[in-house]
Amino acid sequence: MKSSSEKMAEPLIAKEAQKGIRAIEKEEKLVTKKLQKESKIVTDRFHLSGAYKTRRKLSDFFRLAKSGTITGAADNDPAGIVTYTQVGALAGYSLLWLMLLSLPMLSVVEEMSARVGVITKKGINRVVRENYGFKVAVFLALITASANILTIGADLAGMAEVFHIITGYSSAIFVVLIALALAYLLVQKNYKVISRYLFLLTPIFLLYIVSGVMVNPEWGEIVKNTFIPSFPHGSQYLMMAVGLLGTTISPYLIFWQASEEIEDHKGVRELRQEDKGVWLGMLFAHIVFYFIIIASGAVFFGQDKLLQTAGEAAQALQPAVGIWAMLFYSLGIIGAGIIAVPVLAASTGYVIKDAMHWAGGLNMREDKARSFYTVIILALMVGLVIALCGIQPVKALVYSQVLNGFLMPFLLFALMKVCNNRKILGKFVNNIWSNIIGWLAILVMLGFDIVLVFEWLK
């Protein structure tokens, strides 16, 4: 028989035992968490060292290439396609050497942007605001938004023009329909759905490569102009060079790439794979623009005129598809616009919400990120108004990219400052090659801008 004192002590003993068990469980959780953290650090180092290798499936390759390919395909938007066509028409093959120069420049710029997104888990303009101040972030946001919205307007006008040529209906109807459809896609669908749509549209650009081969160009001249730089004189030729660089290394690409890495929830262990994905995407974009210039140079060079309509530009595809040239050119322009305009609008939303410290992202519902989605809709609507103003689409597409060429050095300078700041990126700051190529990109673009301004002032 238990005494009364023992019976009274039993609840106290049980309570103390439960406290002890809870303390042990808490300690076990802390130890487990610590071990998991240490294991993640070791794993990250292991992946970054390149020691980790697995057999890749084809689906792994496409996952690797997707973000870079979408960015690269967006770089070849209607404005880019028309600008490259115009470059070939006016300068022939003489500016092909810029591809060899712009490929490493663009790839390094996009790799830096991706690295900031992966390491900080923040948009670039948010990083700028937190480290360099609100005014600097707003300045960068205004530059990017201005360039993006003008390009959206030009892209919508270009897409509407080809719809008009195909159907005979007023281009204004198609401008409105396209803008509304893309607004619905961005607001009502999540990021994974959007990125899947964008990625599946990228093969349409292969038509330009086929056309460039089938036009039977002078390959000797192409090789010479690819590896030996030449500097055509005159404001038109310089404007084409500035436009080529402006459409290849565009403002929105910086902010979109970082935001895309965040939306995809990429970690440090995937940084090396992301570098490869970025390079694959940029290589794809450059091969496309290289062959657009080749096809256009073979068809138009020597006529010494600016192309005026989408119908004229479509002739660059005629060697590949004959009487179907207008149809395939139209598909290329429409596909490019469907890829690029959402990227332009979304990157405008990202750069402004980061400057203003708003919540937002394509992976968030509309009611959780109203300001972010409002900016996207406003960017599309202002672009719609620009497209309805009666501007000549081909000229608007080219001149919008020349503007990009003048604005881009400011954004590159800000990106270089961020990527060399150890307070922000720690050990993941730029290496020597990233710095050399990054500063070279700024100098090259500034150099062409300054020479063009002096040419205009003569």
C-alpha cells in the first residue's frame, strides 16, 4: 500500500518527468537542425566545387536551360527582330563582329543578375534600395520603366501590324485584344504556367536560322566580318550599332533574370547549373540574331534604305519559305511578342515594387500583391496607348532599342557596384573575368553612344 505522501508526490514526479522529456526532445531538435544546417553547407560546397555529377536526362537539360532561354528569347522580341533586320539591310555583314563581343558581355551581365537573385533572394532594385538609397532605386526604376513601356508599345504595334496584313482588319483592334490577353495571362496565371508557355514558344525562332542558311550568303564575307571589326561611318550606321547593342543588352533583362531565379526558388547549390543555363539561353539568342542579320544582309543590303513595313522585313524569310514568308515572319513576330511583352511588363512591376518596398511576384495572388499587378497593368495600358498613337511600327521598334542603348550603361554601372559589394554577396562577388567583361560592356556601349551624339551634332 502506498502512503498518502507518496500518492501526493506522484503527480509532481510525473510533471517533472514530462518536463524532462520535453527538454530532451527540444535538445534533439536543436541538434538535428544544426546537423541539417552543417550538412547543407557541405552539400552546397560539394555542388559548387563541381564534384557532384549525375547522369542528366533530357528533361534535366530543358530545366537547366529554361530560365536562360526564356530571357534570351525575350531578348529577341519584335523590336529585336526588326532591329537586327534593319542592321542587315543598312550595314550588311559589317556589324556581325558585335555578336562575338556582345555574347560574353550579355552572358556575364545575366549571370551577375542571376547570382544576385540566388544569393540574396531579393530583386536587384531592392538590393540597391537597401544599400545605396531610395533615390538611386527610384532613378533605376524610372529608367527601366521608360525603356520597357516604350518597347511594349512598339512590340504591340508591330504584332498588330502583322495581324492587320494577314486578316485585313484594323490593327487597332488587335492592339487592344493582344494587350488584354497578355494582361489576363499575367494576372490570372501563376509563374510556372507563364514560364511554361513562354518556353514552349521559343523554337519558333529557328525559322530565322533556316532562312539565313537557305539564302546562300557569302560565307567568306560573313567569316571575315565576324572576326575582323569594321566601323561604318555615318549616323545611320552608328545608330544601327547602338540599336543592336541596346536590343541585345536590354534594361529589363537585368531585373527579370534575378526575379526569375527567385520565383523558381533556386538555391546556392544550383548556382553553377544556373550559370550554364544563362549561357545556353544567351547563346541561343545570339545565334538567332546572327542569322537574322545574315538573311537580311543577303536580301536587302545595297538598297541603302530603312525598311518601312513588316511586309518588307518579311522578305528576309523568303529564301527559306518562299511565298509563305509573310506568314512565317508573322508567326515569328507574334510568337516573339507573346514571349517578350509579358517579360517587359513583369520586369517593370518587379523593378518598381522593389524600389517602393511593396509585396509582389508572379507567384503571388492578385489580392496579396495589388500594387505589383497594378504596375503591370498600367505598363501594358500605357504601351497600348503608345501603340494606338499612329506611330510607324518599324521605326518605333528600332528607335526604342536605340534608346535602350543610351540607358543601359547606367543600369550596368549599378549592377557592377552591387556585384562587387562583399556586404551584399559575401564570397560570391565578381571574379576578375566578370569585372573585366562587365566594365568592357559599359565602355563599349558608352563609346558608341558618345560617337553617335557627336555625329548627330555635326
